[in-house]
Amino acid sequence: MTEPSSIKWRQLAAELRSKIQDGTYPPGSTLPQLKAYASELGIHHETVRTAYKDLEKEGLIRTIQRRGSVVLEPPVRRRITRGVTITRDPARGYVFPAASRPDEPWQVHGRPFRMDVPAPSQVTDEFDLNPGVEVLRRRRVTSPAGEPPFQLVDTWLSPAAVASAPRVAEPSPGPGGYLDRLEEAGHGPIDWGEEIFRVRTADRDEAKLLEIAQSVPVLESTIVGRSALSGKPIEVTIRVIPGDRVELVGKLQRGESAQWPVDPVEVPAKID
């Protein structure tokens, strides 16, 4: 790309960024169609395409088939204190550490659905299954009430879990959800551990469901629940959160060797 062309797309990106921020292009609106806009401005359509791609990388817009470049809702950044305590709500059942107070209302985006689909390796490894075998997945997209999609949650249930508690495969497994059905079937008390925590890029389906550009990094955590009956994993829950919507915080604690008052640091004696 030559320097004049580079300047043009950067200038165009800056102008569009300003119009998005001042509300000229509000969330949900569509930027001008690429080639028509290029013709209107008297520039090459690749210049417009590059400017749009830059805005998409920033998470300001997302390309949607048959709609074009759609302006996204500004992300609500939440601070998550990395808790480890699982609580119980009489009206909902188990509540896991999340990005909100346990009593904050959340909403579901779209319809949760379940289906037997080929499982990723981290799931088949936990369940000791052959790679690519189909496993029951319960998928839902949720957020605090009134906010855009915040997290995509996939819960994978082992064949042994489904065989012992068939209701976990139903559209609505009943009060307390699939976890209560598993524990009622003899797997309780389930023991949970957070086994993976990483940053990665979103795949196409995740980006579509979370309404983000594929270039936006996501935060992934994996919780594995083990049966008290067999000691083996019976459910794997993978939570995916857009990286621009969350900050992790935590309180550091002094270990035994760092308790106050501390001993002075000993300077090694010099050797002549």
C-alpha cells in the first residue's frame, strides 16, 4: 500500500470513528455500502474496505451477511473479582462466581438449545471419549438485563450423565436445571474445579452469537464437574466472554513467609 493510500484510509477511518462516537451512526445502523460510498467519495473501494476493516478490528462495527457493516453497541466493561465460592439460590439453584451480584437480574438472548454435536478435544479428553464423538451440548447466550450479549455458555454432558439422568437432555430439565437432575440421580454432591482460563480469538459462530467482530479477543474459562458416585467428570461448562467487556481483579494475600513485620533482607557478604 502506498503512503497516499494509507493516509486516505486512516483519514476515512478516523472520520467514521468520530461519526460513530457522536451518534451520526448509532448502534444498529449500517455504514454506507462499500462500493457506492467509494464512488461518492471519489476513492478506490479498497480504501473504504481497509477503513472498515480497521473499525471492525476495534470492535466498533461488525460485518453481517446481507446487511453490511453494522455499528455495534459500545461494550459495558465489568470488573470481575475472581471468586471461588458457589452459592445456592432457593429460586434458581446453584449460582457460580460471575460478573455480577448473585441477585442481579440476567436475561437470555435468543432461545437456549441443546443438540448432540462433535465435541472439542478438551471435552472428549475429560470424558475419555474418542476425538470428534458427538456429545450433548446445552448452549445459551446471557447478559445482565438490558445489556448486549455478555457471555456464551456451552455445557457438555457426558453420555454416562445423560443415561443416568435423561431429563438433562430435555429442553427444560425442571427446577434447578440439569445440575439438580444430576445430583438427584446419585451424582451429588458434584465437585467443581476451574481447569482452564485463557484468551483466544472467537470462531465465526461465537462472534455471531456474541455480536462482536471475529477479531475481538475472548476470555474462555472451563469448569469441570465431577460425580460423587464415580469420581469422573460428568459435565464440562465452557464460558466465553468478549475481552473488551471484562476486567479481572483480585485481592493479593501475604503468604506465611511475607507476614508483617518482615525480616530485613540480608545482603550477601562480598568476597575479595
